[in-house]
Amino acid sequence: MLRLILSSCVGPDSFPPSLPSLPPSVVTYIFYKSAVLVLPQFFFGIESLFSRSTHLIPPYLPPSLPSVVKYIFYKSAVLVLPQFFFGIESLFSGQPFYQDIMYQLANVLFTAFPIIALGVFDRDVPKKQAMTTPGLYKDGIERKFLNRNVFWAWMLEAILHAILIVFLPMLALGYFNVLNTGESISIWELGTVVFLSFLTVVSLRLAAEVLEWQVLITVLIVASLIVWWLAWAVLNFMLALAPTIYGSILVFPESGRFWSVYLLATMACFVTTFAVEGVSVLFYPMRSQVVRERLAGYGVEKEAGGKSGPSSSSSSSSSSNGNGNAAAVKPLEQEQEEGRVGVTKVASSSRG
């Protein structure tokens, strides 16, 4: 078909005589039919792309990809760094304290499916608002979702979490510490506490990144913890498959020290996380965060009774952050009118 079209455009002399030239009406119809077939799918793809997330970054990454990329690096660091810090205590003798089979299943079973659900189903603003307020995409164009500062902030958080989940159990449980039941704690029980703390911390950290809670995401996050408990319970009775886990379930569940250390290590990690997230939302909010608050009724004047709704701290503070976030705190109706002009100016300035 391509050769027939070209022959009609450049003339019949350019191709062998066996290829007849087409009349202009036929060529026009072929292009028309191709456009009718392709353009609806093209516009559907554009709508699906822009309505899923305002985290788009040139050259227009898929929805929620910045959050997924940051989280994968964070999760991997929190998984491997405790083993490195334990090397300081063991004089880098190469002695592991993770059970091998649980360590191998960490990425392929315990934490894989919640990440997929986050990347596929999560969105920051409703579809209607994403399509009618193009000014929301300015944060993505300015690369605020994924840059060097954001990456290293997540890495520092991972290092801090790894230090807390390995040294707090080491200080609280120690080695060969005899419990009230008469059982002693070895490095394998210590590794079990550290691994469970790791899984809980990274699961809750993923939950903190979810912007639109859905049933599937919630079920997968909870299921990742349940699957670990089931795997631990089953492997406790398989001496040949998991000799380092065998019998450990009889030591911990009845020990109050186990639960105390586990909860302490988990909660200590989120003291700094929630503090940093709070400062970020209060003083440096993204445009999508402001829009979500306005959609929830915060900072929007209510006509009934002439009273105003609860003032959003992040909305009021963002107005003092310069021109970068000034447009984000405007009413949604005004943002819809001015958003197209703002995006046009940003695109022209970026090309310049």
C-alpha cells in the first residue's frame, strides 16, 4: 500500500509499470480512512495519560512512576543495609543474620505486588480535575517529583531506618539472652525481628505514598504482612528446608520483649518520616496537594451562612512561597480558566 501511495504522489514513472498509479480521490480516501482509524486511539491515549496523574515529567513518564522509582531504591536500601551494619558488630566476618529463604523471597513475594498496585492504580487528583486544570502539571515540568535532592532525601531516610531497625533490636535483645520461658535468643531470632521490622516499615512507607486509597492497594499491603507470618509459621516445621528458622516461632509469640522491640523499631522509624512529611506539606506543598485539600472543602469559602470553611495550613502557607506555588492556591474555577495560559507560557519558556 505504501508503494501505491508513493507512486500516486511522485508519478508512475518512478516505479515499474506493473504498479498502477492511483487517482487523487483514492489516495485522499486512504489517508482519511487511516486517520479515522488511528486518531480516536491517539486521543484516548492522551486522555488516559493525562487523567491518571499530574506527576508527568518530560519526556512524560507513566503515571506514578516517580513514586515507584523512589520507593524501590528506598526499599532495596532498607533491606540490605541492616546486613551491612551487622557486619560492624561481627567484624565483617561475613556472618548473615537473615534467614536465606526469607531474604530471597523479600522482593519477589513479600513486597512486589503492593508496588505494582501503586504504580498502576494510584492517582493524585480525580480524572475530571486533572483534565480541566492543566496548571497542575507545572510541578512535573519543573521536575519537583524526581530530582537529585529528592533521591538523596529518600536514601538518607533509608539509612536512618536501617540503623533503627538493626541497632534497636540488638541493644534490646542482645545475644543468647535467656527469656522467661527458658529459651535463648540467637542471631537468627535477632534477624527475624529485624526482617519483620523491615517488612512492616517499608509496607507502611508505601502506604504513606498512596494518594488515593483503593481496596486493592489496601488488601495487598495487608496481605504482604500476612504472607510473611504464614511463611514463617510453615517454615518453622521444615528442618531440612529452613534449619535456621526451625523452632523460632515457639520463642517469640509468648515473649513481651519481642513485641515491644518490634513496635519500638517500627514506630521510631516514622517519627522522622512524619515530621519531614509534615514540614513538606505545610510549607512546601505541591499543587496537587492544594487541589486535594480544596476538593475536600478546606480553604474554600462556603456560601451557606456566609461562613468560610476550615483554613488549610498548607494552602495559606503556600501563598508565601513565591510565584512557584502562588497559582496553585487560587480557586479551582479560576485555575481552570488560567491554567491553559500558564502551561503555554511554561512550555514556551522551557523551549527557549
